[in-house]
Amino acid sequence: MRQDNANIRRVLQLAREMLILADEGQAAASDDGCLLLYGVVQDCAYKIRLAAERERRAHQENGQWLEEG
């Protein structure tokens, strides 16, 4: 597997983990500061995921992306 593609896959996984953490954190938040923190984490995760998905599409369009494990 190409290292750049592996890194994109890893970024997508990290974004998923950030979204899960944000959901769990918001559910357990005890004050507005915590809600704000997890809202920021959630917002960043969506932006990271969007950028990684764009890059994956660019690699697919250029024939640099194989559907590997």
C-alpha cells in the first residue's frame, strides 16, 4: 500500500475517533465549558474528514488509489 494512501486512511480513522469522543463527551458534559470543548472537537473532526475525503477522491481520480485492505 502506498504510504500516502495509508496516511489518508489513518486520518479518516482519527476523524471517526474524534467524532465518537465528541459525542461521548457531549453526553457526559457537566458544564458549558465541556460542551464548548467537545463542540470544537466535533467541528474539527468534520473539517479533517472533509479534507481527507477530498484528497482520497483526488487520488482515486488520478489512479493513485487502490481499494486495498
